[in-house]
Amino acid sequence: MLGCRIPEERRRSMRSSRARLLAPLLAGAGLGAGACTSPPAGPAASAPNVVLIVIDTLRADRLPFHGYASNTAPFLSQLASEGTVFENAQSTSAWTGPATASLFTGLYPFQHNVVVNFHETRKLQRSGMAIELNRIPEELETIPESMKRAGYTTFGIVSNWNVGDPMGFSSGFDAFAHFSRSETATQVNAKLMEWEDRIKRSGRYFLYLHYFDPHAPYINREPGAARRPTGPAEQAAAYDSEIRFVDGRIRQAYERFAWAQGTALLVTADHGEELHDRGRFGHSTTLFSELVHVPLLVQLPGRPRVRRRVAETVSHVDVLPTLRELAGLPADPRNSGRSLLPSIRGRGDGQGDRCVFAHLVRGTGRREMVLRAAIRGDWKYVEVTPGQRLLFNMKDDPREIANRIAESPQVARELADALHEYERGAPKYTSKKSTVQLDRREQEELRALGYLQ
């Protein structure tokens, strides 16, 4: 049987609606299973600094340590050779808002309800355009809130429209810089250097860096190349050059802050990017691997380095549980993921048949389309409302071209059952909305980035 095994404790939770309702409330009050009754006074003496780097729209298969022929990321490749690479890390969505909310909360989009990026309300006013944004539910404890409760000083520098205060991402940060325009990695590092003394004097710190590069519009940063490429091959080359560009800025920060000592470093992406794979560029359209297979690289402090490549399927929802364990916090029963530290240390729990999920909402109202995916090992099952069902064997068919539904109906049925059972039983939270007015300059930039039509 291929069926995606759900841990027994999760099955018990699913069978008891009362437990599902009470667990988040008890956890929020410090009374849930394994929860603290009072905040720790500070991180344990052995707790490292923690740096989480998100590289926007970076698909895994454009990196050398995931088999790409071009050396797009020499520094990250060096880190990969000295750390742990998760070969099958999956985003929970195909655009920034939902994916980063999953990263921050340890929940899938259909649970935290931040399911879209910028959503047009069609309310045009003289001062500009009003857009509605879903916020991270207040009852959830996010990464910066968890790290702050563990006694860390928390810093965040973000260069993406969707990861800001209006959507609740700034909560828990002692210092948070959110660029209103999508600045390059150079500007992110400039802000980081402004904060250098404060960060280094803060004791144990948590730092979140969200680099916008290599998001479109692509700029070719190679000497002598046309800065604004046109054709598909030129655009793909420019995308690769932007990876090299941000790779160099990460090296700069790594060396300046001496993260090789006493720091746990996690590097991932919010989602990937279509590079004319299916005749178009961009993201937020499908749940194919070019959009949801993301890098996840972890380097822990200490010598000798833990050098490992992990083949098991993991997800964005695992990042928060991992950071909680690093910080000395107990597991949060609200989280859908699990800590990856046992896998990093070679003590995995044998969940080789584990399923992870992805979710994408496209359009609004009558034109809304919902895509759901269940991923287990080499298999991916996708449902597209209304009525389309897809099954791919990613090992035999890495480009996900051949639909295997007809020849492997049992595999599809088991993955579909796992997806539906999880969606029915998982706790879900209500997301509040906030409204933001955009001036004409902001509207134009968002349209250029593909966030508004």
C-alpha cells in the first residue's frame, strides 16, 4: 500500500472534534500538550543565533547542488557541501503570501487562510486603489513571536510587497524593515549593515532576511549583457544571473557577521518560477514542481559540520517546529509540521511515506479556481476545481508531463484520500482582513511585478 501514513496522534486528533477545538485554545494559554506555562527567561546557553534567509522565486533545479549544470550559486553550493540539503523540500503554495504565512505559522494555507497575495477589491478612489489583504490569524504564534518568547532579539528585513505589517508578518520583531518597493539584495544588505552594531550587541538574535531577487522583471547582471532581456532564452539567462547576484550578497552578509560560528542558518525560497517551461513566465498559476519544489539548506554550528543529503519529503510547515526546537521551545500542537533536527542529525523517524500538501487559489468570485496537491515520495496528486485530477511520477517524469491517473488509479485514490482526510480534520483559523490604499506609482509597480492585472 502506498497510502500516506498520518501519525497516530494526528489521527486521534482528527477523530475528536472537541480536541481539535480545544487544542489551539489551550496551547495559546500555555496549557496545551508540551506547552510552556511561562515564557523562558532567555535562550539556553547552547542555543545558537538563528538566521532564516528566504530567496524569492528561487526554484530548486536552477542550483548546482540540485543538479543544475551552470554554477549559479557558488557560495550556497559551498554551504551545501558543509551542511544539510533537503532534496525534496516543497512549498505550500505558488506565490509569496500563502507560502510565507505557512513558513511563519507551520500551517497549510487552507488552515491559516492567507490564501492570496494582493487581492483587488475594485474599489477605485480618488487617492488610489483599495486592496484587501488577508492577515495571519492573531491566535497563531509565528516564527518571530516564538523566537522572541524564547528570549531572542528579533530582526527582519524584507523586500517583498506581500510580507509586511498589513498581512501580520511584522508581529514579534523587535526591528522590522519592510521596503515599500521591491529593492534588490544590495539594499537589503545596506539595511543589514545599518543594524550591524545593534544586532551584534543584542546577545542571542534571530534574523529573517527576505531577498526579492531573482523575481521578475529579470535584470541580466552579467558584464556586457542586455540589462532588459526579451526572448525566453535571454530571460532565463537573466534569471540565472540574478541568482548569482543574490548569492554574492548572502556571502557578504555571512562573512561580515561571522555566521560560520555560533549560528544556525536556514536558506529556502518561498516558491519557484516558470521559465517558459509551459510556454510562459511567472508563478501563482499551477502546482507543478517548477513552482513548488524549493531549496532547503541548513547549516548548524559546531565542528565537524553535519554534512548530509536528505531524500525524505519535507515542507515549509516544518521550518517553525525546527526553529522552536533549536531555540529550546517545546513543540506547538497547533503546528502541522515537525522538527527536521532529527533528520539533520541522522536520527529520522522513518516517515518515508509521509505526505505533504500544497494549495493555490486563483481568481475570485465565479472565476475562482482552487488547486490542491498531495506529495509523497516520487508521487504527486493534483486536484483542480472543477473536476480535473492529475497524477505524476516525479522520478520517471520530472517535468510532470504524463498524467498517470488511468494507469495508477490506486495511487491516485490513496493520495486523494490522504489529502481530503487531512483537510477535513486539520484545525482551521479565521483570517482578518486589512485594507491598503495604493497610489498610482504603487499600482504601476505591482502590475509590473504581476501582482495586479
